[in-house]
Amino acid sequence: MTQPRGTSRPKVFYTHWAPPEGPQLLKPFCRVVRPPFRRAPTAEEIIAGARQAFALCVCARDRITADILKRCPKLKIVSSFARGYDNIDVEAATDLGIWVASASEILTEPTADMTWALLLALARKVLPGDQFVRTGRFRGWEPRPRFPGFNVFGKTLGI
């Protein structure tokens, strides 16, 4: 579906890098604007980018205050590239008629995967072993264990 002739496409302002699939899906319908910088934007930079925007895509580092929302009168939705939205003044957004969305369930499995990765890295002493090799101290296998760690197999994890 394409935008009807004579109408302008709504602006979507991103405050951060995002996987290209999302912006690509929006481009036929919206004018997608990404920041020219690779750092956290200031409140003034967010306002400048979102002042005429229909949608604002933020990440967890961005604090979206009532002041920012009030100074972006065309804003209809703030979407967070994170699981929660405690960095967004939801009450102010609601009062202004702005929807707030987040990536609620999409990060559940990657978070669980990362938890297991960290658990295994700690149990098997991956970081000290990696540093040992990278600093040139590894001279070949020897029978005494330098980084024995402990087995995860057969253990019970309680959360």
C-alpha cells in the first residue's frame, strides 16, 4: 500500500540505532528519521527530532518526560525499544492522548538465553580463561587445572 498523492507521510523519529527491519517496514508509509549521532540524545535533541513527529521510537536510556511530550504536539505514539516503559512518563502521555508501547514479550527468550550464557561463563570461568589466553600466558595444556570452575550438569537452578 502506498501513500495517496498530495498527502505528506507522517514522521517517525528514532533516538537510537534499531535493526533495519522495523524502519524498512515503515518507510513506504512514513518518513523515517534516524539520529545522525551514535550516543544518547539530550532532551533538546529529542524534542528537535520529535517536534513534528507522529511517532517517537526510544530506547531504555532515553528519559521521556512530560516536558518533552508537551513540546511535541503532533506526537501520537511513543514506542520503546525495550521490555518496559518506566523511562516514559506514561501518565503525562495518557493525559496528552499519546499511546505508549513497548517490546513486551519479544525480549523474554533472549534474556533467558543471556542468563544461561552468564551462568555458564561464571561456572566454567570463561572470562579468566579467555584473559589468560589473550595475554599470552597460555603455553599449552598441562595436567593441573588453572580454571577448574564447577559443573552445571545435574545441578538445580532456583529462581
